[in-house]
Amino acid sequence: MKIVVLDGYTLNPGDLSWEGMEKLGEFSCYDRTEEKDILSRIGDAEAVITNKTPLTAETIKACPGIKYIGVLATGYNVVDVDAAAAAGIPVCNIPTYGTTAVAQFAFALLLHICHHVKEHADTVKEGKWTACADFCYWDFPLTELAGKTMGIIGYGRIGQAAGKIAQAFGMKVLAFDEYQNKDLVCDTMAYGTLDEVLTQADVISLHCPLFESTKGMINKESIARMRDGVIIINTSRGPLIVEKDLAEALKSGKVRAAGLDVVSTEPILDDNVLLTAPNCYITPHIAWAPLESRSRLMNIAVDNLKSFMDGKTINSVN
């Protein structure tokens, strides 16, 4: 089988190996692929692997040799899955590789907001503690999480993993999800309506997929229903938030702080309103990227393709 990876650098900048895929056929890998080069790089490949390089209906039609599409991510909106299905091409994603990493990173953002460890450590190196008249100082408000309510929107694998961490910190979890697992309900975890999450949570963490129904769900109207001083965390998808509305809420203080690993357009544009919003901490979409989770992703991607070649398609989204 002829296999091509269109944009492999983000997954593997050099600390992993493509050996597993190399064993499956004639293999080629590009670090990145611009739109003008997509067709020529696919050529007569039978298996096309992509991360963020789009595979449109037009591309799929223009490349009749494609028999399999693999996505090096959980999200698969870069592929026209309906066009692939119409052409008899399975689209296989990586559903579970980053659960613990993303949940952990959500709390990295939250704990930064609560304690500003780096900023305080920097002041120590700058000599402020040495010159301090008292035995300690703090330049930002410090926040204890125990006893507070974390509202989690989207209580699937990652949401549940974040919920366990929240409970370990002594927080109460109030989760909104269309599919409820009643076995998870306990003294420190309950399901609620979306409005209950918005109005009762001290911290709101987004862990839901991007659909038309969820696009822009955090907006001027929903923010108005939140508690004053709420903290918003987003490690899911940028377009879940109307960024100008969040920026205004940060400026007014309605939202105390936001920790965002994703934005509406990535890489972030230099005119994004959140870049100048106060108390907004943005990281470059790295929650998924620890070596351990990328290793799992690579292994699952290989297993997906091997299973397809063996006639047993797994993790197909169409």
C-alpha cells in the first residue's frame, strides 16, 4: 500500500518514529503541505494521513486512488467525511490518546490563574523577596479551589478525567452533557442543565466537540448568566467562544480570568482581541502534546491503518 502523511511534523518533530507505518507499505511523509500541493503529494496514494491539512470533497474526487483516510487527531472536521463515505473511504480518527494530558493541562491553566507561580518565581529571581520588609508577599490574589464548583460542559472521557482531578482538589463538579452516566453521580458530582452550569459554577471548563449547536456557546448572553468573577478554561475548540464577547467580559471583570489553549483561528492572528484582554492566558494548542500522549497517538494511527489493511476497520467516524 502507498501511504502518504501530509503534515507529520506537529505529531513528530523528531522525537518519535514513523517505523510502524513504514512497515505497512511504501511510505512518504511531509512536515507540512500547502493547499496548492495537496493533490500532487497525494498522487496515487491509497492511504492518506492528515492532521490539519484539509481533504475536501473536491480533493477526494480528484484522487480516486484513495482507499483510506487517517486523521492524526480526535477532531476530524478537516475532512469532508460525507464525501469520503460516498466514495467508500473510511475516515479513522484517534479518539482516546490525550485524555489524561488534556485534563491535566486544563488544571495547569487553572492553577496558573489561582497562584501565578511563574510570575512570583520571577520576582524572587529579580530580587524582590530579598529586598522585602516582610517574610512573604504576593502580587496577585491567591485562590483555593476546595469547596468551589467546577462546571464542566461536555462530560465525555476528557471531561470526566478533569472532573476526577477537580474532586481530588475538593471541588464539587456540576456537569452538562447530553449523555449522562448516572453511575458517576455522587456527593461531589452531579449533572445539571446548561443553565445550571452557567449560573452556579465558579470555574467553567469546556470539553465538548465543535458542532453548529455548540459554536459560540460562550457569548455575551451566556456570560451574563454566569457568576461575577467566573474563571473560564478552554482546552477543547476555539470557536466554542465568541472571542470579542469574552474580551469585553474580561475587561469589565465579569469574567475574572480565562485560560485558553485554543482560539478561533490557529495559529492565532495578531489582531485577535484576546491578545490584549486582561487576565487572559493563551497557550499554543499544546494540551495534547506531551511525548506520552503523542506516542499513544502514533501507535493508534498505526493500528488504525493496519486494521483497515487486515479488513477490520476501527475508529471510523463515517
